Amino acid sequence: MAQLPSRELDTPTFRLAMSQFDEAASLMALDPDLRERLKFPQRSLAVSVPVRMDDGHVEVFTGYRVQHDSSRGPSKGGIRFHPDVNLGEVAALAMWMTWKCALADLPYGGAKGGVAVAPKRLSRGELQRLTRRYAAEIFPLIGPDKDVPAPDVGTDAQVMAWIMDTYSQQVGFSVPGVVTGKPLSIGGSLGREEATGRGVVYVTLEALRHLNLDIRNTTVAIQGFGNVGSHTARIMHECGARIVAVSDVNGGIYNPKGIDIPTLLAGYKDAGRSLAAMNLGEALSNDELLQLDCTVLIPAALSEQITERNATRLKCRILSEGANGPTTLEADRIIQDMGIFVIPDILANSGGVIVSYFEWVQDAQRFFWKASDIQNRLRDLMTSAFARTMEFAALKRTSMRMAALMSGIDKVAQAHSHRGLYP
Ligand code: GLU
């Protein structure tokens, strides 16, 4: 393992991203100078975010914005509000954004941001003050032509609206293109909220087709019932698949006959966001969910869920990675040997950033598209990225993960080679 430029980068998630990159770079014999450069972020900012809490005292949170690479365009990536956020995790997620955007052929580099905070413990006022102060602290880095944040774990359209407003107040006019994943009223795009889930479904359908599996005989288990998991469940159900298990942070439910997803979605909020309270299946733990016998397993929560500890017990045919970095390096080798068909994260969950790109283009043109335009273009980009990755994997006799990484890295390498080294 190379010398890390900062001890703070030394986290499991960053090591995972860096090891994946190292393996891909070796396989493609990437130019050693460029390899050194791409291992670490181009620019990282750590900020203190003081917030006046409702009881009058001031609490100081730590936030980050990391830009991994901007050779292909403005850097792009979400903002995560979660207690475990740290520099290493944000840097890893920023690196994955670089490869993800390049793989989908979007004119973007990769970035990520985050604040170490439990957003559900804050009142709406506290959340707004935290968001605005964080946005003010990272203000020098962001902008529609520089770096464009979006929602991620723990953030949503409202948080994006506050960032857009804070930025716009500073420059003196409305700048919708500074963030994506905004509400429609201020330049958001139709279909953005469901985009990651819809994209997961599109590539999963491609994988089923490739393996000659019928959607009507397909059983699906989904870990995570947030923005990615819930939309994936809904759309997969609409396509005719049987969703046999879903889970959230508190655990999950299992119903071999298929969970009634529309009823679950309609009542989940009112049931206090408790899956078990809905009585639509028997209780099961997150770990049990991963080990279910099913056609498709979709981890759609946090990173490092499938590890060497549980990988041998997976019983799915297809692993479709809705989350970023759900599979550790050791687990990856194991499931490869087991013959599980893996749709790697940077391909499977790229629907979110693809529709973010559509939103940014619409904002720039002040011209907005129909929902059907968004869906058709999303399906187009995702199915062709899937086909390219399959072809590349066959050509190089490598895994889908390595093929996806290598094609992303190759596009970034081409941009660097054409631009040359400054000064
Ligand atoms: N947070 C999402 C991701 O991890 C979306 C990023 C974006 O739209 O910029 O891909």
C-alpha cells in the first residue's frame, strides 16, 4: 500500500477504493505518473460547521468536500449527512464518482461531500442552519462550472434547495445549476428522485436478459429502504418481479410469496418508518437478508456490507450494487469464484448522476424535458454502458467490476493525456 498523503485518509472505505483502482491500473498498465496522481484526490477541504441549536448552545460539526478529478469537466457528486462521515470515506466516494461519470460518458469529474452528523436528530431549523453554514464554508469550491453537489445518504431535495439558495444569495442572483436533485420549483428535473432506483432496475433487467432469466420468476431481496432501495423495490415490482425481502437500518421483513410493495410504500411513513410494524412479512435481520436464496440481491444502503465473513453464504444469482462500495475486496474475489453475476456499483447506481446531468443540462438551457424524455434517455445511457462493460469484460477476460473500472479510468487517462501536465 502506497504512502498516504494524509493519515486521515487511512480508512477501510478509502483503502477499498484505492485497492480497486490499483488492481484496475495494473491490469490496464496505466501510465505510472498518472497512476500516482489518480490515487489521491486533486483537492480536499475540511470545514468546521458551527450551528446554533434550538436550545441556544452552539454545536460544531465537521464537514468535507473532496474533488478527486476534474479533467473531464466540473466535478460531480453527492453530499452525505451521516454520523460516520470522515475524510477517507468522502475521498473514496469522490474517486468512485470520477470512474462512474467517465463510465457513463458524462462530461464530469468526481467529487463528494459530507458532514459527520445524525440528521434525524436535528430539528428542521437546525438542519437548515447546518446545511446553509456548510454550503457557505464550501462556497469557494462549488459552482455550476466547478463542482456540482447532489443528494446522497441523509440529504434530499430540500437540503439541495437550501444549498442553492445560500449560493445564490452570495452571488446575488439565482443559480439553479449549482446543485442537482433540487425541487422542481427551482429548476429540478422530473424523474431525478427515482433515478438511481430506476437505473438499478434497467441494468438488472439487462442482466436477467443476458442470463435468460424470466422477470416473472425473479425473486429480489433489497437491503436499504431509503431513496435508492424504495424506488428500486417499487419499479422492480411494477416490472413483474417478486420482492421477497426489504430492510432498513432497524432490520427487515421477508415474505416468500412476495411483499405487497404498494401497500408498504403507502404506509411506511405513517408506521413510523418501521417495516416490521406493517405486518407484511416475517422479521429478519440485515445479515439474514444478504444470505437469502433469491435471483437478485440489491444492497442499497451503506458500504462494506458484503465481506469475507458473509460472502460464502450468498445465495443470489445476480448482485446488483445500488449502494456505493457495498462489497469488500476479499468478498469480491469470493463471489467471483462462486459465479455470481455482479453489476458493479459504478454501473448499477449511475442512474442518479445520469439524471443529475440531465437536470444540469436543462438548467443551463432553461428548457425542461418531459418525464418520458428523461426515462428514455436514462434507459439508453444505462443499457449502452451495460453493453459496453459486458463487451469490455469479454475482451479483457476480466470481471464486470474490473471492466467497468478500467473503461472509466481509461477515459480519464485519455483526458489527462490530451490536456498534458500544467504548468
Ligand atoms: N449521490 C449519488 C451517487 O452516489 C448521485 C450523485 C450526483 O447526482 O451527483 O451517485
